[in-house]
Amino acid sequence: MSSSENPSHLLLVDDEEGFRTAIAEQLAEQGFVVEQAGTGELALERLAEFAFDILITDLRLPGVDGRQLLDEALSRYPDIIAIVITGFGTVREAVEVTRQGAEGFITKPFQFEELRHELNTAIERRRLRAENAYLRAQLRDRYSIDGMIGRTPVMMKLFELLHTVAATTSTVLITGETGTGKELAARGLHDASPRRAQKFVAINCSAIPETLLEAELFGHVRGAFTGAVVNRQGRLEQAHRGTLFLDEIGTMSPALQAKLLRVLQSREFERVGDSQTIRVDVRVVAATNSDLKKMVESGAFREDLFYRLNVIPIRLPSLRERRADIPLLAQYFLDRLAKETLPARGRVSVSQEAQQALMAFDWPGNVRHLENVIERAFSLSPGRAQIEAADLPEEVRHAQTPRPVDELELPEGGTVLDDEVSRYEHGRIRQALARTNGNKRQAAELLGLKRTTLIEKLKRLERR
Ligand SMILES: Nc1ncnc2c1ncn2[C@@H]1O[C@H](COP(=O)(O)OP(=O)(O)OP(=O)(O)O)[C@@H](O)[C@H]1O
Ligand SMILES: [Mg+2]
């Protein structure tokens, strides 16, 4: 979490589904990004997957109860703002949970207004206290990179790695599917490095015709080729003392690969048409979404260059591998759109139903894809304070329908088998319920399950 962000990502835990859903909708309307859990066990799972800002939990839950949950949440995230819902007349419990570290409590039954008030007061109290918490903020900075959103464990680890690597000058190779944020990570790396005051120079190897790429990279002298009427610095020289970002490195020709190899070995090169050797101090970061190792095997990419580039490999996870970040990213893009294009519209949030569809979709184009879908939904819902499922493209809305596994290729970066299995289960259960008009006993029979097992699975899957 960057310190400028509002604390808005909220986990709501209550075993009464109707009550919980109603509160969740109202909180979402207030601009909170809400996820729900119906049991303490599920809540623990969600907490392990994502660093929530706020926890609102009923004290009395079957199994893992509210106090255990509070303990676990606070030990994992000492900064989490916890509000506990207690039963009527149990003042002692309220005092106890406050002592335990809850920021506030509210007794059932209550009006939504009361909860809203309690929550806002808690956030405000926390804000005042946090202004002095300089050290804590520094610690948190280690787990964030400017402009990069993510609070799942894979992203936290990535941020930490980027900070560690930023302190060195080693060459970095960033890999990941399209739209996973490779360029963003390269910039983040530069901005977190001691070179941040110098230039970050990016060059996209696939966007420049191969004949021009060499001169672009190394510069040229007057008369080096037709059209070279003056001496010109290349990107390498421009990046002196800074960072050179070689994007789509997999498309580089063999001849240039050889020249780049020399630069990486000695930091030396000549401008095109010149014999004078130039030395530079550059940090090289390369990125690719092709499998360079395979390209090495097939002879399309130099093996020696691959090892020179791959000193520190950084792999960006696909969005499928960090679904828990989807609501956060969606809200981030909405806030940015609102600020940039329509400040008068106020905060736009995502309905619970739309959020579930977003989280179930596979996002072949990853974060860029999500960004586009959100922008489209934002434009298609003028004046409204919430994005609804109907504002999402067809394929996203119907994301929950499972496809046969044999038709799916195992993604290059692997998969999250549990997610896949859940989606499959969900699809089958929905089909069975549709065929039996929602009769759970008959649906369970169709699937060879006990009725209670089906109900349990349903509860679990609803949260995904
Ligand atoms: N973690 C993130 N937080 C916020 N925005 C992100 C994140 N990751 C990616 N984006 C956004 O998604 C878009 C694509 O990111 P970027 O260009 O860095 O991806 P890429 O991996 O370089 O993609 P490609 O392989 O297609 O070049 C950008 O608009 C970027 O701002
Ligand atoms: Mg890119």
C-alpha cells in the first residue's frame, strides 16, 4: 500500500448471509472495496491471500471465531483497522476486543449509518496517529513500488525483490506475459535505485527497424550512412549513469545481439561509422514476453547473451495468479479515470456481482486487459456511482463457465490449480442447480455429493 492510498479495501465477515450481503452492498456504495467471508476459516484464507486495510467481523462465528480472527489479522497486519460486531449487551466483550487491538466495535442490531460512522471515526483516528509513524511508513515502502498496485503475497515478494535488486548494478531480465507490468517494473526498479536522479532510457527493440536499431542504440557519426548528416548520441550514451531499458529483447537480430553482448561484458562500444571506443556506466534492464530459453535452444537467441542478461531474472506473475488483487486494481483504475476525466462524477465503485465476474475471468491480456475493460465500463455507465456486471463485456460476464481442461494449454508461467479446480466445481454446481431449479438436494444427487457438502462447497465458491 502506498501511503497516499485511502484505506478502502475491506474484508467483511459474518455468517448471516443476507445481513452480510446487504451491508457489503452499502459499504461498496460508500466507495469501499468489499470482499465477504461467511466463516472464520474462509476469512483466514482471504487474509493470507491479501493485505486488507480493514476487517469488520462478527464476534460470534461458528468454528474460528471473531477473536481468533482478530488475533490472526493483527499479528499478520499490525496496521489493519479492525471493527468488531458484538451481540447486544455484551459491553465486557467490547472492552476486551478493544484491548486486543480492535479500533472500534458496534453492537447488533444496528443501522448502517452507525456502522458507517464507527468506520469513518476509526479511519480518521488512525490517520491522525499514522502521521507520526514514520518508521512504519518506511517499512511499508519496502513492500511497494510507485505506480505498481498489488497486495497479494506474490506482489509483496516482487516489490521486495525489486528494492533489493535496485541497490545493485546487476543486469536484470524481466519476463512475463503481455500486460503484466514489465515496463512498469523496469521504471520502478530505476526509481528505487541510487540512479533515480539520472535518466531512464527505454528502447523498444521490436518497434525500430533492424537497420536503424543499431544507430539508435550506439549512435552514429556524420556520413556513417545515407542520411547521417550530423554526429549523434545513441541511447546507450544517453543512459550514462542511469538505466537502459531494452524492451522486447527477444526480437533483436543476431548481429546486434553480438554487439550488445560486448557492451554487457565491457560497457564499451563504438558509434556506427566510428572507430573511437566509448565507455559508459549503465545499468541494463531487459524485458521479454517470449521464452528466451526456448529461443536459445532453437538457435534464435545467443546463449552467451542470454546468460549475461539473465543475471537476475524477475518474473512478473500473470493476473490469474493473483486474482485477489483484481478488486484493488479495478478500483485504482476507476479512481484514476474519475480524477483524470470526470472529477464531478465522484467515486465510482464496483458492484459485488461485477467484482465476482472480474475475479473469475482469466485475463489473457493481464493488467492492461483489465484496465481496458474498466475504462469501457466507466464510459458505459455515465453518472452512475457503481459499475454493474452488465457494464462488462460478454466474455467477462460469463467467465464462470468452465472449459474442458484438455482444451486449455498449461500457461507458460504455470497456473493456480486450486483456482482452476474451484472454477470447474462452480460451473458443475451451477449446472446442476439450474437443472433442478435450485433444489439443493436433487442437485447434490446429480453430482454424487451429500447435500451438506454441496452447501458447504457453494458457500466456499461464492467467496471466490
Ligand atoms: N501492478 C500494476 N499496477 C498498476 N498498473 C499496472 C500494473 N501492472 C501493469 N499495469 C498497467 O498495465 C499496462 C501494461 O503494463 P506494461 O506496459 O508495463 O506491461 P508489459 O508487461 O510491458 O506488457 P507488454 O508485454 O505487452 O509490453 C500499463 O498501463 C500499466 O500501467
Ligand atoms: Mg512492455
